[in-house]
Amino acid sequence: MNVSMKKTWVPLIALCLIMAPMCSCAGPEEKKLKFYNKGKALYENADYAMAKIEFKNAIQIDPKYADAHYLLGMTELKDSNYKETLGRLSKAVELNPQLWAAQLELGRLFLAAKLYDKSLEKAQLILAGQKDHVGAALLEVAVQIAQKKTDEATVLLKKLEERKCTEPEFFILYAAIISNNGKPADAEGIIKKGIAANPKSVSLHTALARLYASSKRHEELIPLLKTMIEIEPKEENHRFNLGDAYLKIGKTKEAESVIMSILNDNKDKEDNQEVLYIRIARYYLGRNRVDDAKKILLQGKGKIEKSYDIHLALAEIFSAENKKDKALDLLNESLSFDKKKSAPGILKTKNAMATLNLSMNRIDQAKKYVDDILSESPKNLDALYTSGLISLSNNRPADAVSSFRSVISQNPLREDAYGYLAKAHMMNNEKLLAMDAIKNGIKNLPDSVLLKKELINFNLMNKDFVSAESELKELITRNPKDVELKAGLGDMYRLWDKKAKSLEAYQGIKKAFPGNSLGYIKIAQHHIEAKQMDKAVKELESALKSMPDSFEILSNLTKLYSSRKEFAKAAAICEQQIGKKHNELIYRNLLGGVYEASGKNDEAIKAYQSALAINPKWPVPANSIARVYINSNRPDQAEKVLVDAMERNPENSEAIQALGMIYENRKDYAKARAFYESILKKQPKNYSVTNNLAYLISETSSSPDDLKKATGMIEVILKEKPGDPAVSDTLSWLYYKSGDYEKALTTLNSIFQKNPDNPELNYHMGMILYKKGQMKEAKSHLEKAVKSKFTYRGSKEAKTVLDKIKG
């Protein structure tokens, strides 16, 4: 039995051993191909996140898999992760130098980064290996065009044309050269020829769309964009652009329908809904349709539970509308979304709350939120950045330096951090370190206009005009369409006292950009400084003829007419604009200013009232009406206007200040005090009101408790706003009123040296020294105070005490 069993199993065991390799799991080569092919299919279906995982799996099996590195680089490119893209493509060509697709993409990346030599090197490398490679030939053309070598580029394009090239990029580059030669119609023809050869090419349709948009051919643009939507139905940008085109021709309903179709077509994709609500809101905000943006975000808030980003976007709008407490309430709501303190949404929300509190001068509260974030996530970039801003506001430059250095060490491409780091060094009197910070930023971000402007400003501050001129000219060469830079060059020459060169620069703007108001305005300002008023008027009148609807030109001309007492001319151009029913609000308000300047108070009030009727929430005309009433000795009517204005906008700071002064000027100190206290109940961090209340107490109360309370209020503010002249003066005066003359003198000295001619400060200094028995010094300061033409509370006392000292 046993023997026969052995005989039976021996051949079976042998058979199993023979078949084992055939039955085992797939080998590494097969596995990596499986991952690669799956990743490639996902990439082609635009599922880049999943494709990335498959390519990484393939590379894990075979780290030298060049094709997988290449396609992984392409997925990173789709997500705009340029550093990762560069790394993966570089690895791919290191492993396989003849992987021409990867070499070409590297060349395109170098071109985008303006590394023209490197880009050209890649094009020529490919052509050396494959002389008929169209992509490389087109890359070579693109490099020549970028370097403004038009003739060389044209020769290369002609060769491609002889080869009957029909690539979309060929037509786009050809059209670019023709357009640059001042033949836009011919360029359009080339693009249309390209579309005929490539009817599904989005890049060619986009080029034609840009041409139509730039020439305001919106009626032709609309069907083109509809075609682009048919080609790429999932690309939302085409719909946003179509909505824009409809808006440009006044078809608001059609625009609204197109924009909402983006949401409707994605209603089943919950993961994408949040992003779309925010994108649509940003779209509306970009077109100054704030109410529509709020409406869409509130709709999203109702549909998507616990959306941090929608709450953040809404809070941003409320903050911009100066409804900051409402924004904070909304963000507070977000903090209940997750009990985990380290949740990314919680950290992001707390940083937004810190930033918002900082903007409201609630420094301690802002710091609390930042400290909370850093306790959970010590390297949180946003929190470190906000911490730096808080330190700057708190006059703690050393702490700011530490924060911004930490930000830069983690993210060397955070350009604004270099500027703030330089500012912190300057506050700490470290000029060389400030310069090093800016230069280091430029080293890491060689194309940063912001940092180069910082360097120019630094040199101007040090009166190094030669360096500033060189840097500005280089920046203008690289950004020839930046009007502000060219104006900056003119401004620099003005500071350098090179008036002729300054005027030449401004005239250059006018010639290069005839449709831009800045050149005309700068030339007019040059003439005004030279007291050549007739030339200034002529310049702005000429500008108004070519740009009749430019508010900048019109407002400057209005001010110039008013300064020459040509009020009829100023009023006429305002009324002409009002008649066009174009931006009536601002022109009615401007007309009010003309009448006010001419002394026609009743006409000014009517103009301001007509502006207020258009937008009752705009504080400017209401405040202007109150000012006219005050200046024409009608405080009761001013009070009524200001009370109404504050009901519409409780945070109207100008109305608060004016109303408080009306009560104080009436000597109704009890009402003024009650008013300030009522404001502080709603706005406890309103430092200007706190300062007004404390100063009022110092002038009207001798109660030790009152003076102690007011002193405590001001000491708290001074911790958050160290060195503030108005607050320091109030504190000094409170010490004086409390009989602590040494503290009063020390506190006032801290700001007096910077404002030695201020009459009120001289009055206060004189009174403190008088009480200290330093009569000679007191007399000197009181004489300065009395000589002033400005009136201030205490003018009479200054004269009385001075007479006593003189005996």
C-alpha cells in the first residue's frame, strides 16, 4: 500500500515542480508594465491623481523606468507642480537621453522660465538625434521669437511650411510674428487656416478668441467659445469666458445661465461642488458683482455641510465690506466643524481669524490664534507668516525677523516674506541685513518684479539714484508694458532733481500708451510743480478729449479748475458726465466738491444728497454733507445727518469722530462721553474713540477715579500701538492732570523730538515744565504754542500762563 502510494506521488511532485514557474504570481517586469499601462490609461482620461499612484508603483519596482518617470513628470505638470515636474523629467532623460518627448518637455519648461540657452540646447539635442522632429523645430522657433530674433524665427518657419507642417503650434507662432509686424488681419487669417487644418485644436481656438477679445469683437467671440465648449465640455474656463462675452454686450441673463450651467453639469460630483461655488464667487467678485458672489457662496454653504473654504471665502467678502465682526462670527462657526485641533481646516480658519483680528488692531487676540496654531503645528507656514506681521505691528522687529526667516527657510519662493524680512531689519536699524534680504529674494526669484521694486525703493531711500536708475531700466526692458514702472522712472528723476528727464519719461508713457491716463496726469503734475498752470490745464483738456469717460483725468482736471477758481468749468464737465448716466454716483459727489470749494454750500449739499440717494450706504457723501453744515455753522443739521449715516453704517469712523466733536464743541461733555462709551461697547478696540474719550476725561474731570480709569485705557492701547503720537500725548496729559509731572515729561519727550513745532505739544510741554518750576524752558515752549495760528483746546490757558511767567 505504502509502496504504491509513493509510486503514484513521485510523478505528480515532478509535474508540480515543472509547472511551478508557470503557476506562480507575475514577475517584476510584468507587474511594472501593468502599473505603467494602467497609469497611462488614467493619464489619458485626465485622472491625474490616480495615474500618479500607478506610475509611482511602477517606479518602486524599477527605479530606472524612464518612461514611468516621464509620465509621472507630466502628471505633476498637469497639477502645476513645476519643481516635481523638472525633477522627474530630468531623471527620465538621465536614464534615457533619447527619450525625446521628455527632452522636449524640459525644453518647454526652460522656455517658460526664460532660460533660453537651455531651451535651445534641448531643441538642438533632439534635432541632432531626429532631424525631422517637428516639436523640437517649433521649440527652436519659439525660443527665437522670445529672444526677439524675428528674422531667424521666420526662416525656420518657412522651412516648416515647405514641409507642409500642420501642427497647431506652427500656426500660432507664425501668427505671433505677423501680428508683431503690425498685420493683425493677416495673423487672424493664419490662425483660421490652422483651425481648418486642426478643427479640434483648443490652442488655436484660444488664440483666435484672444484676438477677438482684444479687438472687442464680442459678437464673433460668442460662437467661437461655444465651439470650444463642444470640444472641451468639461473645461469650465470656456464657460466663464462665454459668460464674460455675454456681459460685455449686455446680455446678463445669458451670462447668468452659462455660469450656473457649470454648477448644474457637476451636480452629481460632490467633491467638485465646493471648488465650483468658490470659483463662481471669485468670477463675480472679479466683475464687482459682490452681491452675486455672496448669493452663490450662501447657496453653497446651505448645500455643503462643514465647508471651511466657503466660510473663509464669505468671511473675506464680509471683511472687505468692513463687516469684520460678522466675518469673525462666520469663522467661529467653522471652528465647530472638527474637534481635532490639528485638523487642516481648523488651522486654516484660525489663521484667517488671526489675520482678521490683526486688521482690527486686536493684536492680543490675533497672537492667541497664531500661538494655538503653532502649538499644534510648529512649522505651519501661514501661522509663522502671520506671527511675523503681528511682531511688526507690535514693534518687535527681532521676533519678526525670526518668523520671516522661518517662512523663507521652508519656502524660498514666498516673495513677500523677503520684503517683510527687510522691513523688520530696517526697524531694527540693520540696513545691510535688509539689503541682503532683498538680494537673497532676487537670487531665489530672479523674475520677481515685487522684490526688484523693493530693491529700487531701498536705493532711493539711500539716495543711490544711479543704482535705482539702472535697476529700473532693466526692469522696464523685461516688462515693457508695465506703465507703473515707466511712471516710477519719471518719479525717480523728479526726486533726483532731473526735471527734463522726468518729463521725457512721462511723455514716453503718453506716446507708448495713448489710451492710458497716467502719462497725461504725470505730465500735468510736472507742469503744476513748475507753476506752469496753463500747460497743465491744456494737457488734461487734451487728455479728456481722447478719453472722455476717464474719471482719473476728469477728477484731476476738476481739481485744477477749482484751484484756479474756474468753478463753472469744473461744474460743467461734472454735469456733462452726469448727463451720460455713467457712474453718476461718483460724478455727483465730485460736483458737490466743486460747489463746496466755490462756497456754494446749498448747491453742494444738493449734489451730495443726489449721490447719497443713489447709494445710501456710501459714507462719503453723507460725511461731506455733515462737513458743509459744520463749516457753515449749522451743527444741529450736521448732527442729524451724521446720526442717520451711522444708522446705515455703524462703523463710519469719520461720522463717529465728527459727531463726537460736535458734542464737545457744544461743551455738552456728558453727551460726548456717553456717546464715546456707547461706541466702545460695540467696538471695544476702536482706539481713536478710546483716545478721544480718555482725552475728554483729562480735560473735563478732576475725579481721581476717572483719571485712573482713563490712564489705564490709554496704557493698554500704547502696549499695542507703541510710539503712537496722539496716544502718547493723551497719556502724558493724563499723568499731568493726575499730578505725576515726571511721568508726564518722560512720556511726552518720547514723541516731542519728532514733532517739535506742534503747537499743542508745545502747550503741553510748557505746562508740565511750568508745574515743575522750570520757568525758562516753560516760557520757550509756551511762546511757540501762542504764536501758532492754529486753535486748540488750551490756547487761552497757554497765553494766561505765559503772561504770568513774563510777570
